[in-house]
Amino acid sequence: AQFYARPAGARMQILVRVPLAAMRDVEFPETPEGYLDVERLAPLLPDAATLWIAQFVSLYDGDADLGRPRVEATQISLPSTRAFAGSFDEALKHVTGPRLPNAANVSWNQVMLDVLLEWPVKPEAREWRIHSRLAQLAARVLTVLRFVDSEGQVRVYQFSGDPGRIALDPSWSDSAALFVKLGFGHILDGIDHLLFLLCLVIPCRRVGRLLVVVTAFTIAHSVTLMMSALQLAPTGLWFPPLVEMLIAASIVYMAVENIVVGDGGTHRRWMVAFGFGLVHGFGFSFALQESLQFAGRNLLSALLAFNVGVELGQIFALALMTPLVVLLFRYAVAERLGVIVLSAFVAHTGWHWLAERWEQFRRFEIAWPSPRAVVVSLRWLVLILVIGFFYKVAVGWWTRKAAEERV
């Protein structure tokens, strides 16, 4: 489906293009030669557009539902007609222009239905939101939405299925609320990130130590998340499979270390968490990149809000995991045995992921980076090392101060 939206004074005009074949329960008249009879079909199109399109597209001014739109014009088009690829005025002229003649000799399942929808609106309205429920037209619906703002700039959105309400010109608060929710949900939906957090909790359940480790992980993944959002990460097709493979490797490593070292290595666990946090940050960025289109002009607030959502998700997950692990080791199984069993389960799962992701990664040919990319990477490496150094100094100072206070 394609949408083109523009406010025009006291009206909001939205142009919609969908395949005519998506209009179910419509009997398409044909010519004696077996082609679509466009002239006889024309009177049926407004009702079909109302039934299958207008009632599934909602427009809001803030939270106020503006009701059902009017179907102002309909048009049958060839898929090759590129009116929707140009300006809004070109698309509007096409939809309201002369009809496709019967002489075009087209079949009903080879053409598009173009519709002009209009809502009466307040001229001063700005908080536009749209909800497209056209996912019901087919098993998989990919929608491209173009919105022309008051300054004439075109903002493009692309989404699959039903994404809920979309702010056409989002404010920073809209973006912040949306991306906090996305970040929080990404943590809870990402089983690999949750297993990594579990690996941190299993041998290290004291709040002080766990806070240091999780803070290191947070700082690291925040750095690489921002790098990716600012287009400073590799862009090759091989990079996402590499990151996913390294995330699986981080889970296996942490689980094996829990089994072999136990809590003896927790004093340096923050360094390991920092290193793997850099990898996980790139993993978070892949989810973020798909949603940045909904940030509008608010890239910075969206980036910070997504990071906040990730941290809230981590805190929520740790708040559930830590007491459960403590209770398990206190009442169900001896601590050392419990660490081994839990870590072995995690390592087994991570190993299967590692093998699967390695098979995906090895299909790609990796091109050597350009000299400029090497220089940029070295700069970021130096910055990361500096951040790690100061973090180590801060941890050391905090540890000494805590020891002095106990004395």
C-alpha cells in the first residue's frame, strides 16, 4: 500500500494506492474480450473504497479521532504509473484526472486502485497521527507513507502490518515516549540479551558488585549504539551476522567462565562486561535503525530515549532475575551446583546459536576497510579505551572509599 498525506487548510487530504485485487467481495465487470470493464466498474469504486479502505484508515489530531473520511475520488491505474513517486500535486492530479480507458485492455488483478480521502480539520491543527489498518487486505502488507509537512518537506515512513498510531510530525516528547517503549520492549523480547544478563547475575548477586558490572555493560553498549545511530559503524551486509554471532559467543564465554571460575573472577567481571557491551550495543542499534524513521526531526531525543528504555528493561529484568537466583540457591540447590547447572544450560543454548549464526556469517565475503574507515575506527577505539580507563579509576576510587568507610 502507498499513502501520500498533506494538510490543505481546513482539509487533510490522503491519497491511497492499493492493488485492486485486494478489494474482496467485489464483482469486477469484464468486456466481451475478457478484460476489465473500467467504465462499468467506475460507479462501484466509491463503495468499494469506503468498505475496504476508508473505514480502516483513522486520522487523529492529538488524541481526538477525526472520524470517517469522505471518499472524494477513485481511479484505476496501471502499476507502471509513477504518479505516487513524484510530488503530492502530481499524485492528486492523477487520481482526480481522466479515467483509464477500456482500450487499455487490462485484467482486474493487474491494476491498482487509487483513492482520495479527505477529512475536515482545524487549520491550526499540528499533532497529526494516522492509524492504518490495511494489514487486513492481505497476509503481508508493506506500507510506504509520505507526509508533506507545513514547510513542504516530505517525510517518508515504511512499515509492515499494523504499527498502531503514527505521529506524522512527531514532537520530541512523542519521539521520547515511543522510543523508551521500543527500548524497553527490545530488551524483554531479546532472549539473547536476557541470557547474557543472567550470566552476569548467576555468580555475582551482591548489589554493589552487580551495579559495577551492569554499569560497565551499560556504558559500553551506549557508546556503540550512538556510533551506529550516527552512521559510524560498518555498513556491509556481513556486519549484522557478525554481531549476532559475537553476541552468541559472549553468552557462551560468560557461561563457561561461570562454570570454570565461579565467583572467583567477579572482581574483573566489569571488564568482560564492558568488552561484550560494545558488541551488544551494535545489536541494539539494528532494532533502533528500523524505527528511527518514526523520530521525525528528533534524532537525538529518540536515541537517548531508546537508551533509557533499554536501561529500564535491564533494571526490570535484573530485578526479577536476582531474587529468583538467590531463592533458588538458598532453598532448592547448593550454590556451586546451581551455578554449574544454570550456566551449562545457558552455554548449551548459546552454543547452538553460535553454530547457526556462524553458518550465516560465513556466507559473506568481507571486503577490507578503506584507510579512512580504519582511521575512524582507531579514533573510536582510543575513545573507548579512555572511557574504560576513567571508569576503572572511578571504580577503584569508589571501592577504596567504601572500604575506608567500613573501617
